[in-house]
Amino acid sequence: TTFLTKKRAKVDKKEMVAWTPATFEDTYRKSVNCLQMSLMVFDVDNQGLTKSAKERQTTYYGTEKDNTFEQVHATLKVMGLTHIMHTSYSSTTTHNKFRVIMPLKETVEPSKWTNVYKAAVEWFKDLFWEDIIDSSTCDPARAYFTAYHTDSFKSAYFEGDFEDFVTKGDDRAEKIRIEREKARAKNESELKRREAQNKHLKGKDRAYS
């Protein structure tokens, strides 16, 4: 918690401190070297903060201030889920951008990471709204920058239970397997139907010859 939320002076982005939720078998941060993942990171860029959403916030809060950070923190806290949050370097009071870091119940090997990550993203969007997070990448070797302290810097922490993202990932993998199996069976059935139809047509051709 202290590492992510400690006070840091403003520096160029290329000089900012970075970290990764993965462990690697050597000093090179590459996906092929990834051994396991221990944290789920949601990168909230809040592209869903449309004009209409801002208008609703103005009506409710009487200000154009973006309260997404507080909303996410309050929701996860009510759910009793352990999480750390901190704003990113580009966050402002009218457009919150931040990270939500949540521990996994158990470490995840790279081969399972895609399903675990995508299932977690679906869970987060269902909990809040579409386009709240940047879900464009699930690279297990991805690094994240810490943020320097500005006038709009925020951080939050709550210790509670761990959300079971691993089971969600397994469920997603099983759902995909079943859907693929259904598609394979459908294709095989269609192929047999066409073969039978072609055989029937060839039989008619011989009858007319």
C-alpha cells in the first residue's frame, strides 16, 4: 500500500517508478518469462464519462467535479472487497483516471491469465458501466506507473475479502469450451446434411441417364 500511495515528486513519465503484478523467471520482463500473476489491476480511464454523465453529476453534486473515484471505492468497500486505489498522472478533478488493484485468491499461471483477466473485466463493467476501464490489453508482462502527487491526487485502501477472479476465469473458459463444442457439432451436422443431399442428387442424376 505504501509503495503505491507514497508521496512522489513530479517527474517526466519516462522517469516515473513502474511496477508489475507478475513474477518472472529472470530479470527480463517478457510474457514468455512470466511465472505467475498475483494481482488484478483495473486501469480506469473512464471513457464512459460522456456529456450526459457529466450533466447528471452536475445535477446530483451541484458541480462538474468527477466523483467516479469515490463511487468505485465506496462500492467495493460496501461489498467488503480488499482493494488499493490511486489516481494516475493524467487524472483531473473533472475527469478521474485511476487504478484499482485487487489481490487474487490464488496465483494464476500465464496460460490461464487471459480468461481470468477478461472475466474480471466483465465483472467490473457489470458492476459499474461499459467503457469505465481500458481493457485493450491483458499482457501478463504489462508494467504500471505509480503517480506523483498533484493537487488532484487521491488514494484509498480497504482490507476485506478477496474477490474470486480465478473461478470466474475458469467459468469463462468452460463457457467458451461448450460454445466451441456446440459450433463444432453444428458444423459436423451441416456437413453430413450436405453430403446426404449431394448423394441424393447424384442418385437422381443416375436415374435420369
